[in-house]
Amino acid sequence: MELIKKQIHMNQFKGTVTTQITLDDDFIVPDTMDDMAQVMLDTGEIQIESVKNQGEKVAVKGKLEFQVLYRKEGGGLQTLGGSIPFDETINAPDLEEKDYVGLNWMLEDLNAEMINSRKLGVQAIITLQVRIETLRDVEAAVDVDMGNGGFAAQTPGDATGPAQIETLKRTVNVAAIAVRRKDTYRMKEEISLTGGKPNIGRLLWREMKLRDVTTKPLDGKLHIDGDLNVFAIYQAEDENMPMQWLEETLPFSGDLDLSDAVEEMVPMVTVRLAHKDLEPKPDYDGEMRELDVDAVLELDIKLYQEQDVELLSDMYSTSREVELTRSQACFDQMLTKNVCKCKVSEKLELSGAERILQICHNEGTIKLDDVEIGEDNIQIDGVLEVSLLYLTSDDESPVQAAVEQVPFHCTAEARGVTKDSVYQLNTGLEQLTAVMMGGEMVEIKAVLALDFLVLQPVCEPVITGAQVNPMDMQKLQELPGIVGYIVQPDDTLWNIAKKFHTTVGNIISTNELADDKVKGGMRLLLVKEIAQP
């Protein structure tokens, strides 16, 4: 007898390991820069340089790049920047060299404070999450080679002619990662100042954030679109003029070549700003009225493909004893892929602020606090950290900043999800507005996009081998030739036929059944069948 086998490639999630690291360093203001009077804004970006498997450990090397906008003692603004390197080793039990390691990171907290007018203290908390997956190949029987109408016995002394064989097959749904790679998408744009803005003397602050980013697989490519929000503060050529700022939203859309991609695949793509640069340049008249935008988006691409794999579940013969060898095959099934839109609305009082004249800029960062599995849903809690830059009525400090936290809760539908389910979650900010309500009150409105994929790990027995032995004639003779049988609640026609040494087809024919479905309490007439070799 010859089994027809197939190599099944199974992606298996092994687990996640999360750790937090604290960075703390002091920075001296260079001699070429003015003394600090007040820290206005701070921002930081995590740059990961390398991720390496080292036995049952993962070595992560990177740095925190930060910028601080401060008010000078003599008035006006300046920017101080720097970086803090880190090298962290994360314990990952059961990690193997062949395993795929994915790294997610989040800047949980950044605090830049003046120690004195010439010294700045920077503290930060970074969360690193290692996600470990492995690819396992399982050889499983999918059919039997019937040869010349049957299979031959492989046991010495047994008949060698063809014999009847009964097979039962089943179809399992497998969600496998069809495409996994990293790629980049580059944007180069120009921004021109509007007519009412003075020429650029010196850039003091530059900020770029992604908004409303979506990805979609197409045949042979991956489509990406979204918005790049650009904010800049600059000193005009005439230094007697007040501080100037500009904000632009640059839409982008394009395709990345991805030869293995097909439109039906399910995407789980993380998009980050890996590089961003904003530089002033002269226009056609030689005046500094344009800005060059250069941004590089890093994409961590995973495309899942659902496949229906037909496997051989069981087999027996009415003329031979067939002994099966089985093993376990573990794989993932896709429960749901969805994007949960969460609306946030909050009125905030900026305590201690002078009368707000105008909000110059707002930016938000999503921070997750807790993710819990509910009944057919996922409960997501977190905060939207909103940074505000605004003009006040205080002549000595006309520009002020504030950071406020707005809590949110989102219930995402995920039918069939259990405590054993594995989820992947990407967060994104689609919309954010901050509107003055009068006095010290500001109304925050935002739309958060929580993109998640839920997989269910499943382990099932598969047939990996079969041995044919001579029929046990004594056992066969003990079975009645004809029997009346009452179907039990858990019975199937296959199990009944195998138990009473007949075939599904014979039971259907003898009892004039419409199909192979039976219900508890049905009465069947069973006739023992002995196929002659």
C-alpha cells in the first residue's frame, strides 16, 4: 500500500516576551547656544539598529533620538537635540535559531527637564516586545494510491491481490503567512509658504507624523496610502518678527512590487517613519520660501493566505487489518481581521495657562494600557496623549505647550475568540482636532484606528503511515452477519460502518437513505461484508 503524502507548511506562534528599559542621561547646552529659560516641547523617536537571536536570548541594539524646543532667557526659541544609545538582551525561553523574531517598540514616556540653564536631564521609558514565530513542515497523508483497483498487502504470507479500501477525508482551513518581508517607501515633496508668511531665516522645530495609513495587497504588489502631517516652527529672516509656524498635510499613495502577493491575501502591515528630513531652500526668485520634505516609511509586511487542505482522516479495509500511524499537526486558523474605529471626545482645562489666543499645533500618540479577551470580542483600553502648542496673552512667554492624556475604551468584535487565541494589533491615528472653548478650555476630538488580526492555534491528528496485516478471522467471525442497530447521538455513518465491518455505501443502499447523514434514534439494518482478496 502506498500513501500519497503532502508537505504542509505550518506557521506557529510560539509566544511574546515584553520588557521595559529606562534611559537616563544629562546633556550640556553647547557654547554656541543660548541659556535655557523654559522647556517648551520635547519629542523622541526610537531607532532600532539590529535584532539578533543569541541562543535563548534576543539582543536588541538601538538609540533614542530626541529634540527639545526651549525658550531662551533673552526671549525667542532654540532647539537642542541628542541621542541615547541602548543595548538590551531579552530572555526568550525555547527560542531556536531558525525562529522568526519580530520586534515592536513603544516610547512609553519621555521627560526632558532643565537641571539648570546650561544642563538638560532626559529620562525615557521604552517598551520592547519580542514576538516569536516558527515554520514547521508536517508530512501528512492526503490520499491512497489504489494502484490496479486496490492496494497490495505488505505482510508476508498475506494475499497480494488488490483489495477494497474505504477512506474518510476532511478539509481543514489553514491561515499561513504567504509573504513576510520588510520594505521601504520613500516620499519626496515640496512645501511652499503662503503669501502672508515671511521668508524662512532658521528652522527651529520640525515634526512629521503619519495619519490614516492603509495597505492593501494587489496581484504582484502592495498598495499603500495615507497622509504625512508636517509641522515646522521657524524664525523669520527679520529676527524682530514673532515666531512663525506652518502645518501641511501631504497625501501619499503608491505601490510596492511584491511578486508573491495576490489580492485575496489578508494584510497585517506595520508602517513606521524610519527617516524624516525637512530642509528650507530658495524658490525661483532666490527667496527662502520652500521646504524640501524627505521621508522614508519602513514597512514590516505579513500577508496571510487561507488555504483549504484536504487530509486523509481514516481508512480501513473489509479484507485486511490496517494499522495507522498518526502524529499531531499544529497550525493557525483565522478568526477575524478587522479595524475598530474609536471616537474620542474630551473637554480639557489647561490649568495654570494664561488666556489662550490661538492653538498653533496638536499631535497625538496612542498608548495601550490593557487588552483583554471578552465573549466574542476584544476589550482595548488606553490613553491618547495629546501635545498642544498655543499662543497666550502673556507677553513674556507668548508661546506655551501642554501635554494632556485622554482615556479611551474600544470593544472590537471578534467572534470565536478565546483565551488561547493569538492577536496582533496595530494602532493608528486617523483624525485629531483641538478647538478653543474660551478661557482655559480646549475640546479634543479624535478618531483612532485599531487594526487587529486574530488567529486560533489548532492541533489535529494526521496520518503519517499505515501498515497492512492479515485479517483477524476469529474477530471477524464473532461479528454478527446481520444486525439491527439504533443510532446513538454521537454516531456517524463512517464509525458505524467501520465497527460492523461494512461500508457506508452498503448501509445507504440497504436502508435506502438519501445521504450519509444519520440522527440519534434512527434504526438501521447492517449487513457484514467480507471482501475477498
